[in-house]
Amino acid sequence: MLTPTEAARLILQHIAPLSAARRPLREALDRVLAEDVTSPIDLPAWDNSAMDGYAARAADVERAGPERKITLAVIEAVAAGQFPTRPIGPGQVTRIFTGAPLPAGADTVVTGRDARKNVRYRGEDIRKGEVVLGAGTPLGPAQLGVLASIAHATPLVHDAPRVAFMGSGDEIVDLDRADDILSGNKVASSNSYTLDALIRRTGGIPVDLGLARDTKQSLREHLAQARARGADLVVTTAGVSVGEHDFVREVLTELGGEIKLWRIAMRPGAPVGFGLLSGKPWIGLPGNPVSAMVTFELFVRPALRRLLGYRLPFRRTVPVCVGEAIKLGPKLRHFLRAVVQPEGSGGGGGLTARLTGPQGSGILTSMARANALLIVPEDRPTVAAGEILPALLLDDPSHVAEAPF
């Protein structure tokens, strides 16, 4: 079996950013640029006033003070949106308002102590011809504002991936059968809702293929929808282990799929598969709710970010102090649900991790309480309180290029 790091690296070797299209700025939030953007203008486009005052020559006002008053002639007033019509000469000033262009001859605004201050000089923010935002830049609110400031109305951004997902199992039903769920006769398809939310939060477009029965024919019918509905990535849950009714690998092979990975040395989530189906990547996740969420975080989320064009697909890890003794089972790399928080009231004592409770792969509340995955290496059957281990913070915006787990 591959390690989680090896598996993540293998998956990304077969995934490339999607094609790109020009989008209006208001539709480009959280998309990733597919080209460098150079500025066609200087920004500001001209020297302008940073405040309301008087545009003057520093030579006229720099020696002014309480004991040495000077008199200057106001020759015109210029508001923002207007342009000066007259240059200023010796002994002259222009009444000027914030954002208005400075008249020729002026190099300061207001008084001598502000000589050569309160002026926003042409090009001090952006120079004409320079790269403003590079290819691979995620477009947040500030980046959209920068593009708007240089009239770049339709940036070229990578398309959002359509992610087809499905579950399987005769015991699983959707919420339209709430009576069967509440009576204990069936199990709710919680994975359908967590996967939909995880895909959306990562920037993908979820395409729900529904729930397949534990038959090869049902799996074929559901997987065939993925191609028909234009999926860029296919994610399945359950049916990837070695049970009597686990047919996903067999059906994928029959459909011409190429299996490149089967099982990973980790817990939870060892039965993970990866391959190509009709040239599109497929990732098979375990059916247990926690295992599905953990493996999505480690493998599907980075794949989605790569499709979106991000250069840094993986969350980083941070060192944390383990707040309690931990005893583990098999020699596998463990990803334990934990709460990581600053130690001490002042927050200056580093980060401490404590488990969210029982770590069974079916205990979904352990994920609901967690803000991190505590990573325990495979050679550590026990961990003492106070030891330092890496943790993957689930709400950390910082990312890295290589899998840190």
C-alpha cells in the first residue's frame, strides 16, 4: 500500500488545470487567473491630491510658519473628477479636493510642514506595462478591485470543475425516506450532503448522481451519467473495499477505466481508489462518513484545487502539543479528529490539540466538533501528553505545493 503522501502525489500527477474562459469580474470571485495581467495604464494615472487643501509649490510654502506668514493667490478650484485648467506659478495656489489632479507646477498640498506630502504620485501603485497579477493568482475581493482599477473587465480564469458524486449501498436512502431512517430500517445518506458541501466550499460544481444499489448494473447506470453530465471529476463513496458487494473497481474496469491506486496505508480511510474513467479522474472514497470526509480533505480537495488552477493545492501542517495521552492500533498513519487552540489565555504559548472524543469512522460528530486532523506517524503506537506532532488545520487558508502528510 502507498503512504498518504505517495497517494496524493500520484493522484495529482494525473490532474491538470481545466481550460480557461473569460468571465465578467462579478463572476470571477474565487476563480484562478490563467494568464498574467499587465496594466495598460499608470495608477494613479496622474499626480493627485490625497486630501482637501491647496495645491502649491513647495518652494513657496516650505519656510512658512507661525512667525513667518505668506500670502498666496488662489487662481482656481478643482474638485475630484475635474482637471486643472491653469498651471500655478510663483505665489499662486489652486484650491483642490481629494482625488483631483494636481495642476502643473504644484508639488505639495496645504502647508510648509507638508511640503511634498499629501500627494499621490502618478504610477506609485501600478506602472503601465508591469504585471499586476500573475497567472495562478486566486481572485479575491482585493484582486477583483485591482483588475477593475485598470479596466480589466473580463479576466481569463480557469473553469470551475463539475464534480459528479454518488454513493452506493442497499441500506442507504435519501431524506425523502425519513420514516425508514427514523424507524431504523435504513441509513441516511449523510455523505451526499457532506460531499455536496465540501465540493461547493472548495470551488467545484456538485453533480449528484444519486445512490446506486449493490448491483453491477445499478453502478454502471449511475457511472454512465457522469460522462453524460459533463463531469470533470468523479467521486464515489462505498463499494471500494473487499466485501462481497463491493463492485466499484470491477465495474470501472469493465467500463474501460484504468485503476492506478487501490488502498492507502492510513486510518481512517484505507480503502481509497484512484483511476481514470473515459479520460477523467475518478476517486473512490470509503463509505463510512468520517472516512469519506477525511479522505476528501486529503485527496479530493487538492485534486479539485489543481483543476481550478491553484499552484498550492495542499493545506499546510502546523506543530501542536498533544494535550492527552493517545493509544493507537495498527501500524498505519492515523488522522485523528482534534480541536486545536492556543494554549493559555494570552494565546502566546503555542497550539495544543485535544481529540474530539471517540475516533470511530462512523462517528460523524467527531468531525463536526473538529477543526484539525492530528497526524500520528505509523511508527507511533502510543503518544504521550506533551509531545509535538503535526496537525492539518481544516480552516487554515495557507497552502503548500507538496502534500505535508
